[in-house]
Amino acid sequence: MERVKTGISVLDHITGGFPASRTMLVTGDAGSGKTIFGLHFAKNSCDQGLKTAYITTEEDAHDLNTQGNSFNWNLEKFQKDGLLSFIELAGARAKVTEAAMSIDIGTMKGNFAKILQNIPKDTDVIILDSLGSYTAKLTPYEFRDRFDLLVYELKKRNITALVILDSATSHEFNELALFSVYGAIKLMKRENPYTGRRERVMDIVKMRSTKTPTQFMTYEINSGGIEILSSSESK
């Protein structure tokens, strides 16, 4: 199976990269680096010559470019070269929220597939950060139905996708989402039981057609982005 490198060297060594034309899920606690993970993947997709769209429902392009600059990724160059586009949905979501105060938009809620209308037809990779903004008041059945359709449409268009869920949405819908995606990674912050220090750990929850470790992998966010330091729970 063709793979798309994430740019996180140890993760790529273990998995070979993300399976192409499939959807991956990333969940995590606040401050665990979900957006940085998404930007890291976007930058490396552009490095591989893949046309990439970063769909943001919370931050704007300026803030994302600023984050990229802090890692010396020069995302502006990829945008000028036509390899990267930031699609801001925060403003559109605000308008829908305002409209909801005066009309019933029950039939519009959770319309994940509609997000794809904003993506150029020749896009190879998308990062959706985050889907949680569109899950308010969905029942589990509604979420599963809409999420399945989103994953189906992405695969039909041969798009390699990374979907990010915030911790609150993940707590409610994670198990349902896991059934639909090809692979899932969870980012966590915890206290190391041996050192007593706070640390970040990554868990490859699943990745079909891929041999993955069962232990947590310790990682840091440094000047180069996300770097996995260890794949041993005992350290």
C-alpha cells in the first residue's frame, strides 16, 4: 500500500507513513500538540509534492502560519507555490451559529460532507482541525452516519486525510469514529510513574495493514516540531 510520510521520523520508521487515500484520526488532550501534529503532517505532505488543504474551524491562517514559522517551516512558501491552502471555516461557523438563534437549523447540523465543498478538486491531502466544532447536539447515531459519509467521500476522491477531534468530542464519539477510520493516534499528557515528571505520550490505537507497537511512545514538541523520544513505557 502506498504511504504518505508524516515527517515524524520514528513514526514513519514504525508505520511507513499514513496509508494513502485513507482517513486517519488524531485525538488528544488540550495542549498535547494536535494542531502541531496536523501542521507537521501538512508541511511534510507539501515536501512530498502533494497538494494539501488545511481546514481550520478554530484558528485563522495567520495564526497557523505563525505557528509554522516558530518551527522554521515557511508555510507561506508552500502557499505561494500552490501546494498548501488554509481553508478557514471559523467565520462560516459563526454565521451559522448566529442564524441558529432565529431559525431551526436542525437539518443542517453535523453536515460533515458539506465541508468537502471547500476543497479544490485536485487536492491530495487534507487536515481537518477540528471536526468537534460541527458535532454539537448530534446523537451517536447521527454522528456515525455523517462521519461514515465523510470518510467514504474522502476515499472516493483518493484523498489522504487527517481528522482531528478535540478531547470533549473524542470522549463522546471516539469509539464510533474508530470504526470508520483506517487508523487512529491518541496524544496524551501524563505523569511518568517512574520519574514523577509530566510528559507527552503517543498511542497508535490502530492502523490497518500495519504492524504497530502496543506501548506508548514518549514525544516532545521542540524546534523541529514533534519528535518521538522513546517507545518504551518503562522509561
